[in-house]
Amino acid sequence: MFNNGTGGVCEGHFSDIPVGGDVCGGRAFWGRFACKGFGRPTWGATEHAHAAMSAWTPTGWTVLLGAPWPDCWWGDVGGLQFVLETQARENRSEYQKILRTEWVGLAKDEDPAPYAGGGGARIYAKGGLWSALSVYMQKIVANESEPMNRTLPAPNPAANKIDAALAYHAEPPAPPAPITTGADGTIMIPGGSFASKNHSAPVSVIKSFTEGTQMLSNGCTSSVGPPCFDPPSSSVTYEVTPKAAGTYYLTANFSSWHMDQDLFVSVNGAKEVEVGMFYTLGSWNESQPVEVALTAGKNTLVFTRTTGRDVMYKSFLLYQKKPAVSPPPGNFTPTPAPPMPNANQYIEVRL
């Protein structure tokens, strides 16, 4: 029932539905499901070729996963009409007058006068006199009433995981852990322990939910959008000194939320090798090992990307013996990227 028919990752697994061809509907459905699970008021919304959702906040209703109120509707009720009514209801004494005006319109068998109908078209002319007056009365009450600001219940003073996590992340991150070498010669490179990065690289070191730090890479972008025509602008450099020179096998411990992401590594200026990224549904996974050559003394590992979506890196590992790593599902691996254009295919245009 969850198959989107594209042959992508949305094939029968509920956790996959937010990606692939069912982005809007899947996210809106599961977003409302999550809100209901935590007791948060929520309401579905419809837009042209788009599904959305709205949810209640202490300062009023807001649209999530969709365009603003003028572009939403529920059946024949426009989004502006919905939010206007919820705002006016906060002033209960004045809202009684609005209801009485609507009742007169119903008694006179008038057509309703929606503030915004389906598709976001602002409709003022339709409807009878009393129905139209009720809409304008709602606007007046919503504009002249004091802003809503309901106080949420005080948190439970008893310690819990959420409070502990908030307290943990309120503190500044500690310096990244150093690069270490195990007894078997395996080199462990923490993601945040890079020696340098390109000034344009959208890379940041953040605290891990468990302990230590991790590196968030936003990939490589272009001033004209994807694809990225300058992969070196995303570069991050690590420096390692192995106990022994020779062939090593590199893997990445990473987490991804988007499909078709990539990562390349160049060791000591050698030709780049692709480190196979894949869609992990946000879980931590280890990439398949790729072969690299380390020399005696200090070595530089330069990582670059051509794609422009978030990927988190906990660490990189350099093994002396090829490790056995389970391969990812075939439909979670990236589609082959098109060849990068050569600079000589372009001419300079001066305006």
C-alpha cells in the first residue's frame, strides 16, 4: 500500500515513505500521525499538486510542510478562513456576535462568503450580506484582539532523557578527539578532527547525541544550483601518520537522510577514489571499504563531494586488512552521476 510505483525506496516499508516519489503526501501523513501520537492538535490541508498539514502552537495554528494559508484549503473552506476563525474564537465574547451574524445568514438561506476558497483564490463577492458581514467581523475581531499566548505546562522536574539531551546540547562542544591507532594498526579518524577545510566548504562540527563530536557536511553547491562545478570547494583535509606504510582499506561511519549522495577521497594528491555513500534512513552505517595507499610519515586525505545534501560523518577508519562490511540494499545506492563538464567546454561572456 506504500509503493509509489517508481521502483525507488518506497516499496512496502513505512519508514521509507518520506522519500522517493511520495514526498509531500508521505510527510504530511506521518507528520500528522506523529502529532496525534504526542497529543498535539493537527489538521490536514490540501494544495494544488501538494499535500500539507497544519498544527497548533502556543501562539496559534501554523502550516507545516506546505505553502502559507492562502494556498491551503479543507474541502470548500479556505486556509485563511480556517486560521481567521481560530483566531477570532479566542475572543469568545466577540465571537458570539460573529456566530449570531452567521445564523442570520443561515436563516435567510444565504450562500456562504468564504474569505479564501479552494486553491487560495481570495473570494469576497460571493455569498449573502449577512454571510459576508460575518467574515469581515472575524477579520476585525482577529486584528483587534490581544495575541494568543497560552502557557504550556511546566516541565516535570524529574530527570528524563529529553531534559538530559537538552542540557547536554546547551553546552559548547568539546574539542574533537584526536586521531588514534589501535593495537592492530587500524587508524580511527574522528569526523570532527580535520586539519583544515576549504573556506567555502559548508562543514560544521557538532556534538553527538551519545558522546564526542561529528562532522556535518552540506556537500558542494554552485551559485547556479546543482550540479557542483567546483568540487574542491567542498574539500576537508585530514592528516594521519601510520605506524607502517602500505595498502589500507578506508571506510566511513556515516548517516544520511537523502538519496544519491557521494564522497570522494584523494590520498597524498593521488587520483580520487569514490567512497560509496548510500541512503541509511538516518541510521549510522559503515561504507564499503576502498583501497588507498599510505606512505611513511604524514599523509593527507582530502575528501570532496559533488552533491549538495546533508551527510553526517562520525568517523573514518583505515584498516590494514580488508574488513567484511555488509553491502547496502541495491535500491539505496546512488544512481551513477553524469560526467563532470570540462572547463574548456565553456567560454567567458562579458556583459
